[in-house]
Amino acid sequence: MKIGMNKTTKKLQQFIIFGATGDLASLMLFPALYELFVQNQLPENFQIIGYGRSAMPREEFLKKFEASVKNRSKQKLNKLEELLKKVEYFSGQYDQESDFRALDDFLKKMAKGKAREVIAYFSVPPVVFGPIVDNLAATVKKSAKKIKLVLEKPFGTDEKSAEKLLKEISRFYDQSDIYLLDHYLGKRPIQSILKLRMENNVINLMIKGQEISRITILALEKNDVGQRVGYYDQVGAMKDMMQSHLLQILALITMDIPVKADTESLRREKSSILSAVRFSGKAADVVFAQYKSYQKLEGIVKNSKIDTYAELKLQIDRRDWYEVPVHLITGKKLDQDLTKVIIEFKKMPIQSAKAASNFLIFEIKPHELVKLALIQRRTDFKNAKVEAYESVDLEQGLMCQTDFCLGPYASLINDVILGEKRFFLSFEEILSAWKVIDKVEKVRSKSKLLYYEDGSSGPKRQN
Ligand SMILES: NC(=O)c1ccc[n+]([C@@H]2O[C@H](COP(=O)([O-])OP(=O)(O)OC[C@H]3O[C@@H](n4cnc5c(N)ncnc54)[C@H](OP(=O)(O)O)[C@@H]3O)[C@@H](O)[C@H]2O)c1
């Protein structure tokens, strides 16, 4: 992230939110824009335009914007009035070119003849991605100096649909102008994995397949599916969490660090390792489970078999990595909130099999930290024949401690404004990740859905 540059950007930027009446806009985007404004990171010439089918006067939209910031933002509210002056609302259909022509006229009027860059944020369900892409291309794209599209996961429902979607977008737009967003990549401790690896070779000397006995990535939540029941019941934990969030973390951990730090080189390495991730195709290497009260939720399909918990064992087809099992585990309505990468090291020949292991840990939730957990044998233990160990932990917080701390959405929107794409996905990464998950989905019918108690540690195994 480039710090403190946006203020100096003189060009006019128009930030359009399609689906501005929806949840994502209220929960995340409006507060993120305010966060950037408070931190002086929005360009001086910046206009925000909410777009939705719902007809409403500008004042009503401003009230929604204001309420969202008041409810969700951690910032002082003293600059909210000032930001609201930059906010407009435009009502139209997503599939009507005539509405987009009217939108284009509206944008030109707002720009008062100045050249403008347009950022189009797709905060709508994927069914309307296509029509918006087409209609923007026929109208706004022609009149703006530059247009950037921001699309948020899910990108399709399998490899085929993702490929179709990505092809559709790239018919009219250069890949460099398409920002494919996974908000996990906006989280500071996840960005730190890459930053620490790029700047501290000591970490890379440790993250070597030959020295590692196992990698585990956990994303456990106490929350249930909340208000996203309709969406979640079609998707489940495997597709919602593993397909992008957890495989992206795995890529950041296992990718080679390129010689150059530019976005293309980083993406090439990330995409390369993702293309080497393999699922065995065996039902024994996957677990699907559901929390017991899920069936009582309103809005789910009767007897829904969707997974609210999933485990997946993977391997990486690389000389350095192929013997290292990778375990991804995620679930909702569990007994803890924990997002963590655990890298377990092989033991020394001198150590017995019973000896405790050393770990390198990146914790994202509840604490943001990196930890090297070393062990040493206890010598004060009375019975010298019994092995007892104590842990010597080297731990450092990864929390933001500067004046310039942005949440995930603000950080990624800031990157879009600046044209920084390091923490966005490439087409290749998305397709490689779907290849893995498509293969997992093929064994879903052979894998018995397990059930777990609400608030427990997950499904109980037979063995
Ligand atoms: N909510 C989250 O926390 C979250 C997190 C990650 C990703 N996402 C993704 O971000 C996108 C937006 O999420 P959201 O939760 O804000 O969705 P949403 O509330 O269901 O929809 C956003 C807006 O899109 C319009 N819309 C809804 N259904 C439509 C349909 N069938 N056809 C045309 N327009 C429709 C509605 O606005 P109008 O009727 O006013 O046009 C609605 O207010 C989705 O792709 C979602 O998967 C959401």
C-alpha cells in the first residue's frame, strides 16, 4: 500500500457502487469510504455515486449512507457531513442500456467537463455482473478516460462458470483494469505473510517443504450463517471459505518469492503454486459437516445437505512440497473464533517421536501475530525417563501501530484508487482454485455428511 499519496492526486475519480442499496454496501463499503476520507486518502476530486434499481431521492440515500457509517465506523464522525457532499444516487436497471446512457450523462454533468476516471464496484449478486459489464462498456467506458471494475468473490460456482464470467468481462476490458477482490487479502496479518516473507529471508529459510511435516490452516467461527442464509445454503463452507480465502492463504505461505517485487511476478508465483495444489480424489481426504440447529433456519432448502463445516487434505505437486500434507479446516457455529496458519516442523533425528514439535504460526484471529514456538526439554522434571517439554515462544504482534491503519475493505479500495494490484486475484489463480474444489465436489456424494453440536469443536470422528 502506498501511503499518503491520494491527496495529491488531482484527477477526478468517480466511484460508482452498483447495488448500493444492499448489505455489502451498507456493512462494508460506505464505512470503508469514510475511513479513507478521514485518513485523507480519498483524492480531492472524488465523487461517490450509489446505483440501484430502487427509486429513491438523494436525501434518502444519504440517510442510508450516514446510518451505515454511524453504525459501523470506528472513526470519529466529525467529517461525515463533508463526505456526504460528495455522494449522489442514481436509480436504474442493470440490464437497460438506456439507463446506463442516462447514468453516463449524469456522471458527465457531475464532472463539469473534467476528464474522469471511473471505478465501478459490483456490489450486486453475480447474476447481474454480465449485464452491467456490457452496459458500462457501451456507455461510460467510452466517455471516461479510464474505467476500473471491482468485482468481489464468488467468481462463478465452478471452474466452467468462472471461466465464462472472466471471458465475458475481458471481452471489453483489459485485465489490468479488472480488480478481483477477496477481502481476506485486505486483512493486515494476511498481507503480512507476504510482506514478512519478501523482506526476511530467515522466514523463507524455515518455510521449506523438506523441513516441514504439515501445514494446517484454520478458519473457525462462533457465528452462525447470520443473514446470508439464502446465499450460504447454495454455497456452503467448502466453496465460501476454502475456494478463495484459504487457498489464497496457502498460496501466500508456499509460493516462491520472485526476484522482482512487481505485481506480475508475484501473481505468477502465486498462480504457479495454486496450479500445483492437488486433491487426491479420495472421500477419506474430505469432511463435510453441518451444525445441528442449521435445519431450523428459515430460508434454507428442506433437509439441506449444505456443509457449514469442511476439512480438506491436500498436497502440492512440487519437489519441495509433495510430501507435506496440507489440512484446511473451516466451520461456523463452533466453540471458538480462530483463524490461523500452523506450520509444523519435522523433528531432528536426535529427538524421539514423542517429542513436541516446533511451529511457525501466523495468527489472524483473535490475535494478529506471528509466533515461532520452540520447545526445550525440561531438566527440572523429577522423573528423568519421562519426556517433558516447555515452550519458548518468540512472538510479535502484527497489529497496525502507525497512524495509518486501514481495515480490509478500505485498504483494498485504496489500492484500487492507486492502481495497486498485489492483493487482488488473477484469472489464473481463480481457475486453479476452482479446479481443486471441483474435484472435491465430485466426491461430495460419496462422503457422508456429519452433524455437530452447536458451539462444539466440530464433528466427532468414528476413529
Ligand atoms: N454481504 C456481504 O458481507 C458479502 C461478503 C462478501 C461478498 N459479497 C458479495 O457481494 C455481492 C453483494 O452482496 P450483498 O450481500 O450486498 O447482496 P444483496 O444485498 O443481495 O444485493 C445487493 C443489491 O443488488 C440488487 N439485487 C439483489 N438481487 C438482485 C437480483 N436478483 N437482480 C438484480 N439486482 C439485485 C439489490 O439492489 P436494487 O434492487 O436496489 O438494485 C440489492 O440491494 C454479492 O455478489 C455477494 O456474494 C457479499
